[in-house]
Amino acid sequence: MRILQVLPALNSGGVERGTIDLSQALVAQGHDSFCVSQGGQLVSTLEASGGKHIQLPVHSKNPVTIWRNIGKLTALIKQQEIDLVHVRSRAPAWSVHHASRRSGIPMISTFHGQYGSHSKLKRWYNSGMLKADTTIAVSDFIMHHIAETYPKQHGRLTRIYRGVNTDYFSINKVNDETRQALSLSWGLPPNAQNIIMLPGRLARLKGHEKFIEALSMLASEHYHAVVVGETAGREEYIRELQSQAQALGIRTSGPQQQLYFAGGCTDMPTAYSLSDIVVSASTKPEAFGRTTCEAQSMGKLVVATAHGGSCETLHPSQQAGMCQPSDSKSLAAALERQLGTSRETRTEISIASRQHVIQHFSLTNMCNETVDLYQQVLTRHAATEH
């Protein structure tokens, strides 16, 4: 097959990473992989693994640019003899929809999130993603959201969970020297215990305020809470969080420091390996719950808000870590339960959680299911053509 994926840009992010992972799988299976975006830092990664990148302004929401992209994509599809196009974002979805119809080839889309749907105009704009031959939802939560929000606008839906690279996110791939270096860079004391990590973007919807409130409610002060996320441009928000923590009696500096803002991290397996508990405190439902999957793949205890895709990704042994959204008391209680887990039970949970991710949420599963879908859609398309 000759497959074209279309997304706004190839910079850091889950959508971008999934695009590259799928491209690598296509090439490994003997197919031809093409990608259209405005470019970005991951283009070289895509091309190094055999994918071909074409730069077009598909990131633009300008109606004129969207219209012009139709002709450019149509020409590209014809020139490269593309069999199927897979779009992953709303603005380019409109261009891809018309280009695929002009070219007579099928279109697949992936609905990666809830997207704002508070107005008719927004719902109409989002519906470009649903004009595909088949729309992939990244979780049952997103499947239900599409069915409820766009009851008359969607066609075929299928659920393919986003995949986690369980070879990469493996405790066995982390070495002690790297762990010690990262711990030192975070400012953690030697042999620090009860390390609670909250990774993710420094945005309010990630629940940092509720997390800090919950920390202040813990029975013991003997913990080290680490917020991992890129700090550039978020300095004011960090100062606000530090002030909140200090007002609640949480130490943000000094020899008995409890709360650390570690900044961004490019080595998340090592970051996870340092933690005892990984927290996903999002106040808005996560579409899938990548953090909880990665943490479980690393064999870590998890605390997560009980809504969205996170409810689907946790192994039953991790249920003690579920808490109510935007509820600091519930979050504190979940932290207490996980902190109180015995070493023997932690080992059992660690093994079961990693196997759970390997079985249900692995990168291999995601890629194989998506490639199978491509083949099904092409077979169905060929049958209708004849």
C-alpha cells in the first residue's frame, strides 16, 4: 500500500509520535509511507525510518489556504499514486476530504480528542473529521462522545487505542547512572523516598492546583512531589503554584523541600523510574490516558482522575488510585492509599500493570490494527468501484 498521513506539524506530541510510529510500521511491513505537514523537528526522525515528508501549509485554519490545499493534495495523491489518505486534525480534514473525493481514494481520520463543541459552528468545523470512510476513535470514551455529539454526522466508527512503546517504557532499559544524574538535576536528596510525580503540560486543566491542595492534606510530610513539564513561557503560572504551595505549608526550597518544578524532560522512562507514584490529575477528561499507560508500562503505582480514557487504561489492581475529578480530598485519599501499599503488593501490581499495557495498549497492537483497517477499507473501496 501507498499511505499518506496528514497532520498540521511534526513537532513533539502524542499525535506526532503516533504518526511516526505508524510510518515506521508501514515501512517495516513493506508499504510506502508518506506524510504531509508544515514541517517540524521530527521530520528527520520520520525520514530516517523510511518515511517521505512533503511540506504543505496544512496547519492553517485560513479558509483560503484550506481551499488551496485541496488542489495541492489532489496533485500529490495523483503524482505519488497514493492508495489511501489518513488525516489526524480538523483543519486539514476539510482539504483531505475534498482531495480524496476528487482523487477517488478512501479517507481515514483519527478523532484524537473531544474538541470544543459548544456551538453549531464548532460542531460543523469538527465534523470535517467525520467525513471519512472510517473514523478511528482513540478510546471508548471518544467513541461515545462522537455518537452523542454528532449523531447524524458520523459514518463508520472504530476504536483503536493509542499505543505505548513498551520496549522503550521498560524499567529494564533504565540504568542507575542515568537515574542518579536525573535525580541530581531535579534537586532530590540522595535515597529520596515517596516520590510522587505529576508529568504533563503546565496547564490548568492538568490539575496542578488540586494536586498541591491534596499534598497539603497528606498525613505525612515525608514525600517529594515532582512536577515535570516544560517551564518556558509558564513562569507566571509556576510562581502562582509556588505561592499556593507555600501558603498551604508545603516547602518549595531548602533542605526539607517537598515540591519541585523539574522542567521538561526528554527521558521519560528514567523520570518514571525515579517515582513511586505517577499522578494524572486532569480536570478535563483525557481522550486516552497516555500518562497512565506509560506509568503502568514502567511498573509504577498510578493515581488518576476517574473520567475519560483513563478509566479504560488502568489495570484492576490500580483501582485504589482512582479519585474524583477536581476533588483535592479524593485525590489526597487516593495518594494515601497508594503510599500505604506494601512492598510485596507493589511488586504484584507492577507485574500485572505492565502485562495489562502490553496486552491491550501496546504500540504493536495500535500499528497492526491500523494497517489491518487500511486493508479492509481498500478492499471495501475496490468492491464498490466494481
